[in-house]
Amino acid sequence: MRKLGKKNIKLLSLFVIIVIFVVVLFIFFINRINSINKEVYNIDQNSIIYDMDYNYINMESDGELKQSFDGNYYISFTKDGSITKYNVGSTVVVYNKNNNNVAIYGVAYLVNEDGSVSKSTKMEEITRSKAPKFYKLGDRKYLFIDKDLDSNDSSISTTNYLIIELDKQGNATLANQEINLKTINPMIIKGTKYEFDIVHEQLIINDNKIDLKNVIGSSNEYQDKEKTDDKTDDKTNENGTDNYYDDYLKKLVNSFNNLHNSVGNVNEANKNDSSTNNTYLDLTRWLTLSSVTSTVNSIILDYTVFDPNNEYAQVFITIKPSNESEEAKKYYLSKEQTSYVIRGLDYDNEYTISFGYVLALSVDSSQNEIINNTIKMKTKIPAIKFEITKITATKIYYKIKLDENYEIDSGIVSLYSDNILMSSVQYNASMNKSNEFSGSFDYTSLGYLVELRFENIIYNGDFVNLRYSSKYIN
């Protein structure tokens, strides 16, 4: 028998390796396909649902929810005569306003009162009678179901359910049928039976703490700030502030609902101890930034300042655009107010916001600016809806619905056929007092690709790089 040469042996080995790789790949894809949930779920009209970036999806009709090959679920429904489809992620929460039920689609982990965990993989519906419930939906993502849900600092009060997703620094997005906002400071969400310490990912049940990081792991990088040793002298840092005081006060602000009473009690105790040379901490002033939300052209800040002795000379915020060439702007806040709106911002732009203060001369002779919080926030893209509504033998009709928070000055509606301009009409805000208008174009013949564009948009007297279109194949 003829022996195989070394070259032939190498070729044969390579062939065997390729065959094995193909077989393994084939088995992988078969298992992947078999693992996909092939059921189609009916979703009622006006149900509350968010996409992967927490953009609210307006269910204008009954829809269908189905898992795709990529592992994500997609919601599709009829919107203005055509099928609209959205990617809503690998685990989906749907709130039915008709019966107040909450449904979970995809993998979810129910945390029981005894600390055990139950896993569901397809669809689970929770009625009001089954609340309260607490689920982990993924890395740093949770679902809290209860009839009443409140934060420990009284900044949030809502009902039925709350989706909570942390970023790696411990800031959290909170969303349900009533709110959609991002937290800045550590917060505890309280229900009728459970409490959820967000930044530490701990579920508190009857004073027992369940570490939810142990459920499928966590990429949370939040760390508590170290406290200054109690035995150190009353020294100050470069900015003239007492580190121990700042850390202790922040914890106090975020841990108690009855902060005013707590401050008084701590002060009284410290005064009584002053004769024994213990460090005296003046806890008669504090300030905190509780939440930051954005629109297309504005950012809304909710804050609180407690300063009965008028020891803050200034409370301010600075806002810096992501464009390095643009300078930061400073706004001074009223200590008596609890919110401030920064207007006139660019759409779809990231801003760095710093919240700080300057102490009165009698308290701090250096009067340095102290930054209390810093966060990045992005403004939204204008939600302008532009669509073809009807086509006849000689006319094509359209409708445009503008974003109520983005009042444009003017624009041009154009008809294109195979990318050739056929006709156009000017839109002017002075001619239209509502945020919705419609029109039509006459035509005799059109090509293969027909497109309507809303372009050359002017906002606040300047051209903006926005264009919306609606197409169809003739």
C-alpha cells in the first residue's frame, strides 16, 4: 500500500479540522435557533413599553412581540397605515394600562423573601394581587413591582412598577408609566415590603440584606467614599472643606427622610460633647442635587438647599458642552427654589454639569468654589414625525408633526423622484400656529423611488443639520 506523503497528511489534517469546525458551528447555530422563543405575543394598544435606550414607544394599535435570531425581542404594530418595528432588548417589561398588569418577556430572576432565586425564561405576567415582586433582569438591571414605590429622600413617588438600570458608576435610570429620569445620588426605593439600595444592589427584607450582585454577577464599579478617621483633628483640605463633614453630611442627606430632625439631634449631641474636646461638626446646612433630566433643547435640575443661617454665599451650576472650543457657562441658583431649567441648548449634544457652592466670608475666608456633584447629560433628538398619508393618480399627500419642545422657524418640504427634485414648498412657523400641518403635491408621472423630504430647517435663526424623509417604491 502506498504511504501518504507529509504534504498529503497535512492537507488531510487540515480538511478534518475544517469539517470538525463546520460541524461544531452547525450544532451551535442549531442550538441557538432552538433556544429562541418562537412564540408570538399579542400586546394591547396603549401599553407602556420602552426601547433599549429608554425611549417611550407609543403603541397606537395592538401589536406583536417576537424574539429574533439575535436574542432580542422586537415589537411591531400598525402606525399610520404601515407596520412599525422596534428593538426592545433581550428582556422586555410591558405595562398594560387596561388592567394594571406587568408582563416580563425573556430571562428574569425572581428574588424570593428567603433570598432564593427563581428563574423564568419566556413570559410571566404579574397581577396587582401578586405584588410585591422583585426581579433581576440582567447586569445592573432590575424590576420592582409594588402598589406604592417611594424614594428615601422623597424625590420620587410612583405606583405599580419601576424599571431600574444602573450605569457602572452607580447612577440609575428609573422608568415606568409615570416617570423617566436619571438619579445622581445614592438612593433607596421603598415598597410595602421590600427596600432596594440601588448603588449597592442590595434588597432589604425585614432588615436582612440580599446582595444581588451574586445573582448572575455585576459590573457595578460604584464605591463608597472613605470616611476620615474619627480621631483626626479638625483639618481642612486645599479647598478649605472638612472631608469628614462632607462625607458624613452626604450620607445623612441620602439616608434619612426626616433630615431636619436628625440634624438637630446630632447638633445637640455634639454640643453636649464639646466639653470633652470631641470634634464639633456643624450640620446646620446642606445641599443636594436629586435628579437631572433633559429635553431637546433644555436640561432640568432638581435640587435642595437647606441653609437656615444663610451660610452659603452662592449656589451655582456650570454647564460645559462636549465641544472643547465652547466655554462653560455659569448659572446662579436660588436657595429658596428646588428646580432650575437651562434652556437654549443644542439638540443631541452631551453636556457636563457641575453643581457647587461658595461659603459666606464669615464661614470660609478663602471663599473657594466647592463642586458638590458632576454629571454628564445628553439632550434629545427632535421627535419630528414626517409621513406620506395618501397617494392618488395625480396627488401625493403628507403630514408633519413637529416636536412641541423644538419650535422651528421654517423649513422646506420637497418631492423627489429617483433623487431628482420635482417640486418644493416653504413651511413657515408664522403661517402655522399648531405643531402639526399637512399638504400635498401634484404630479403627472413619477419614477421608481419616490421620496418626500423635510429639509433646510431653520431654528432660532440658524440652519440646523436635520432632515426627515418618507419614501415609497412606485
